[in-house]
Amino acid sequence: AAGQLIYLYEQLILAPTTHDKRDSLTQLIKRRIRLFRSGQLDLLYEESRTVTSTNPQSNSPQSNTTQQQKHQRQSAQKAADNDDFRKAISRLLKATPIAPNSPEN
């Protein structure tokens, strides 16, 4: 029973956050500890179960590549805004990462 205590603590107190951006992670954990200490375990349990899963496509390599390209364009634009055209061009022409060797390739 004592071995399962750490899993319960993680689930109830340190459980993943909801998509509500009003509270920081620290504020959320403090709130959950207050609920635990005041004995409001039903509310704490329900709150820990309101987590929604992320869309699998948001973690896909294609999405990650798109984000990297967007960051690369923004970085190049920032350099161009600062009249550093050499840096802007090098950021735009930056080589893509090398693919790892694997049997699938």
C-alpha cells in the first residue's frame, strides 16, 4: 500500500494540467495541495480527471517541421528588420537536418 502512495500523489497533485491558461503550474499545484489538506478529495479527484488529451497530429513530425520552418522565417525576418541581410539570407538558406540512417530509409 505504501508503494502506491507515490502514484496517488502524482495522479492527484501533479497530474497534467488542463488547457486552461489562467493559472500557472505552480498555482495549480498549490491549489491541489490546499484541496488535499482541507479534505476536499472528491473535488481534487474530479479536477485531476478533467485533463484532455492532445491531438496526435499536433505531435507529428510534420507539425514539428512546420513549426521549425515558421521559427526560421521569423528569425530571418528579425535579422532583416535589423538590416543584417547576410544573417537573414543565411537563416533562410539554412540546411535542413540530416535524416537518421535506419532500415526504413
